[in-house]
Amino acid sequence: MPFLVELLVSALILAGAGFAVIGALGLARMPDFYMRVHLPTAGTTLGVGCTLSASVIYFSFSLQTLSVHEFLISMFLFITAPVSSHMMAKVALHTGVKFVDHTQGRPWPSRTQRPSRDNSQILSDWQTRDRKETE
């Protein structure tokens, strides 16, 4: 294998490890849940992306064929990690998880602070809206 390919693979592995460590440190050091959920998701996604890119390059050169398994893993990770992070943050927001005072921007009130409505009222609102759109 050429030296430049080995150098590129090594650099991608080190970059992936660096991103993963930054994500882990962010999880340990950030002051509230909303900040803690962002940095590990971004760090691990980039870290695994770099590591899988290194794997694609290494096995493509060593086996003399294109390795697509890593592309499938990357696509799965790049789709699921941000979605799961967003869903965790949304659940935390709606259940009223506290955030630190110096967090910039204020989210809308959580469900516990909004006036409650039962499901039948929500359903009738949807039906009314749908009727207005079709007319």
C-alpha cells in the first residue's frame, strides 16, 4: 500500500478518535441536558464518520475493490444520530427539564406550562383545520 494512503488512513483514524474524545468530554463537562445532548451527538457522528472513511480507504486499497459496507453504516448513523438527539431534546423540552440561566435563546413553554387539552379537543381542531383547507 502506498505511503500516502497509509498516512491518510492514519490521519482519519486520529481525527475520528479526536472527535470522539471531544464528544465524550462535552458530555462530562456541559452544564445542562440540552448542551450535553448536542456535543456528543456531533462528536461521535464525526468521529465514526472519519473512522469509517479510513476503513473504506484501507480496504479499498488492500482488497483492490470498493468497500460499500462502511457507506451503509455511515448513512444509517448520519440519519439516526441527529434524529434521536432531536427527539431526546424535544422530550426534555416538553417535560420541563431545566436549563442553565446563561443558555442563549429561550424555548417556548413546555407542556406542563401550557393549558392542557384532551385528545378529543385536539382531534376536533385537526378536523376543523382539514375542512377549512379543502374548502
